[in-house]
Amino acid sequence: MADTALELGEVDPPKWRVLVHGTTYGPYTLGQMQSFVRERRIGPESRVSGAATDEFLAAHEHDALRSLFESGGRHGDDADNEPANYLIVTRLNGTGKMQIIGALNRLGKFAEVMPGVWTLRSRARQARVRERLQATIGPGDQVMISNATTGRLAWLNLGPESDVHIRRVWDAPLEETA
């Protein structure tokens, strides 16, 4: 019997890129991009490219992603207007603290519990919290947003390696302990 391993890179090649505040991230596979849409990390107006040579278009303009936006194929992370508790961890390289404070103030009640760590009580969905914070940070800043009410996690500017590690751990099955 021949040893023929399936090469996933040939089935779903990492060719997708995402443009955020002038910084290009990727390449990602189509499967990863679809997951990002379901997790609301990519919205309909996010700028994405389907290949290294393609121009960046709104995500909903790409045939491979359009149906996810049209069918509402994204997971609902919170019900509309239901209060949620968030834990937000930031590493800011610039002077963005005042912008973060302004965004959090508009989102709900908040407190900085230690430098760079915030709690937020808000009726905003996690996707909106992420979008508001993304609009305030620079390309070198990093943010993690944990919805303590639903157990969902979102992040900004952590890079592909961190993305892989987070996904491997966050919903991983655990062995029973004695």
C-alpha cells in the first residue's frame, strides 16, 4: 500500500489575506476565513483578498464568503440587548489608553482592575465590542476580549501563531481528573 498522505495545503491553500488599519494579515485558508466570519472576527465590510495578487474588497463581495453574510450563518454570541460581562486584556504600545477608555465608556460600565486589564458590563454584542476597540488601537497594539457570560473569546493583532495556539486550547476537550 502506498503511503499517500492528504496534503491539506493542496485542498484548501492558504491564499486569503485580511487588511486591517493598513496591515496585511495572512495568508489564511478558506476554512479559516469562514471560521472568522462565523466568529464575527470578519464582518461584511472587512477588507479581504482571495489571492496575493487580488485587490482587497469588502468580504461580502467575495463569492466564497457572501453566503455566510446573506444566510446569517454566523453564530450568535449574545442575544440582542442581553447584558454581558467582559474581561479585556490590552497591551498598548502607543498612547491608546484614553481611546480605549472612551470606547469602553460608550459601551457600558467598566473598570481597569490592573494595568491593561479591564472589566466591562455591556449590552453590546461581543462583535460590537471588538469593532469599537479595533477602531481605537494601533497596528502594534494587542487585545483579547473574553465574554465571561458566554465563554467566547475574541482577539486583535495577536498574529497567526497565537491564533493557532488559542484555537487549540480554548474549546479543547479535557481528560477526566481523578
